[in-house]
Amino acid sequence: MLYQRSSALFKAAQEVIPGGVNSPVRAFSAVGGTPIFAKSAKGAYVYDEDGNRFIDYINSWGPMLLGHAFPPVVEAVIEKAKLGTSFGMPTAIETEIAELAVSMVPNIDKIRFVNSGTEACMSAIRLARGFTKKDKIIKFAGCYHGHSDSFLIAAGSGAITFGTPNSPGVTEGTAKDTLLAKYNDIDNVKALVEANKNSIAAIIVEPVAGNMGCIPPVEGFLEGLRAVCDANDILLIFDEVMTGFRLAKGGVQELKSVNADIVCFGKVVGGGLPVGAFAARNEIMNHLAPLGPVYQAGTLSGNPLAMAAGLAMLKAIQADKGLINRLEEKTKYLHVGISEALNKNNVTHTINRIGSMISVHFAEDAVVDFDSAAKGNNETFKKFFHGMLNEGIYIAPSAFETWFITDALTYEDLNSTIAAVEQIAKTL
């Protein structure tokens, strides 16, 4: 395929945008080459500025559950835009989507809308600290909760007691309040809690990890977190920015029958527009201003265009009784086909899948946490990525990102993808 227009656009972008992109993973730094500039998308396909068509397995990093340019969402945004794009005042549609979301998700009474997943997670942490009157949090290596200072922490030599900043601009003072745990290792969590008695406000976790590839929780892990939190007066925060309304209508809480104290949303809840949200029981949410002392605000929070898109998306999900099963069946079909194609050509790999999230790891052993994900062969992944791109298939330009399946994918699309993998596997 030719990418002349994308190359020219990337060159121009680098003059006025840091790295030529507004989010680092888009720059193709992990895989090499020039990023593809999207021009349009419809259903399961995205079209670039050079006129190339790609079967899309990123789907705007998750929200396009029903396909790009899903007509009810597009129509809702257009009609709402005709009435005004922003007011900075309450609107009826905010209550309507809030009522629907609360009815779909277990264990929440109130929800507050913000503008991104990062903002949702940042606000959830502040709320947890204000509610518990404790300062420290536990997060997991490899889980991404946005770029708020509290989350950009790496393990230090004293990891059992505190972490260290892994980005300039994050202070040591901030880092000391973030403890880093190992995903899927409940004993490691217990050790951190024991070493920091009565000082931990919250444990925040992607209940299904998506930022080190797709990594489901091992049996008993989420239940273990719930038990640890209950025993130590710690709030459990599920970051369901990726999984909310995707893996089940009520998210992972419904899928795994484990309740969180605070749940963060994004992606699907905004129908593809910039939206985030966090939600909890009344006793927790009533600590937020203007009811309580924990301050959180946003001029564009509850933006009418975003609320219209999100409401149309949630209504469609709620009405489609077979949606989640269809998505799971398509993902399973893809999993089996890709694995057979790679096995046929003796390509070392392991595939993780849950619901409509899937990732291919070029690793020998099971991938259950960040350390095991990091053992994957990145050179093989680079060849695989560019091979897929040349076959008209767009996957995440990083070995540490999940693929997202959309209901707009046909079995013909899936068969084309599997056939492409079989051809590429011969070169790996």
C-alpha cells in the first residue's frame, strides 16, 4: 500500500504538534514507520488519506462497539448540535443518560460525567481519599489509568513501601503515595497492605487489563481484592474505561459478580465522543461537591453532544439482547482461526481473550501480568504489525494493547483477517 499523503501529513504535523501526534502511541514509535492518517470510517472499516481501506481492530481504542459512524449515534449528535453545542448549564439529557447507566450497572446509585477516562480515574482517586481520609493508593504494574500524576509511577528499590516517578514532572511527594503491585498476584497485594497499615485509601485496577495486551484476571484475583478491601477499610476502584458496557451490559462487575466501590467509565459510555464518568453508592458519591467537601468540576462535563452520543449508544446496547453473545462468538472465531494459522507455521505465540477483547502475544509462556507480557518477542510483533497493515488490517501499533472487536465485523472480515495472518506467519 502507498502512504504518500499520510507521510506528508505526518511531516507537517511534526512541525506544530509534539512528535506529530496528540497521543504518543499514534506515532508508531514502538513499531517503526509512518502513522496512518485516518480520513473516514464506516462500520468495521477505516479509510486513510491515501484512500486505503483497513479492517479496524482498534475501533478508536474501544468505543465503536457497534461500528464506526453508527447511524443512531450520528443522528443524535446532529440533531443535538442544531440546538447548541455547549451551555455550561444543566440539561435534561444528562439526567436521562445517568438514569440509564445507573440502571445497567450493579452497585451504583449516582454517576458523574467528566470529559475523559483520565479525568474519571483522577477524580475517583480524589473521592476515595476524601471519603476514607487516607492518602495512599495501590495500582498495578501494566495497568493504565490515564496520565494523572498519581498513576505515572514505576517500581523503585523500595517497591514494597513506595514507588518512584516514571515521568519527569511527577514529584517524589506524589510518588510516595502510590504503591505498585503485581497484577494477578493477590499475595503481593496483601504484603503491600500489611506494610502500609491504615494508610491505603483505595486499590485501583483494570478488572480486565487492556494496556499490556488483553490480560483477564486469574480465578480468585478480583474476589481476593474485594476481600482485602473489606478487611482493611479500603475502597476498590474498577477502571472500566475499556470494559464498561463492552464485556457485559453492566461491565466486569456483572460479568464476574464482584462489586467495586467506585467504577470509572469512558469509551463506550460516550459513543465515541470525549466522555468519562465515575460512579458509586450514595454514601460515597454524596461526598462530592456541591453535596460534600470533595471538589470536582468541569466546564464541558455533561456536554450535550457527548451526552446525546452516549445515550444513543447505551440505548442500542440495552435493546440488543444478543449483542454481547455475538461479540463473544466473533472474538472466539477470530482467536481459533489466528491460533491455527500461527500454529501451522510454527510461530510461538499465546492468545488472551475475554468477551470482545483479544490480543496476540509472541511469547512462549502464559501472559498473566506485565512481566510476562514484556517477555514477548517485540521484533516478531513489529513484522506482524506491518504485515497486517500491508494486508489492509489495522491493529494497535503496540504489543501492549488489546484489540477491540466490533459487531460491525462480518465473518467474511474475520476470514480475511485469518487468511492474512496465515500469509504473514510464513515470514515470521
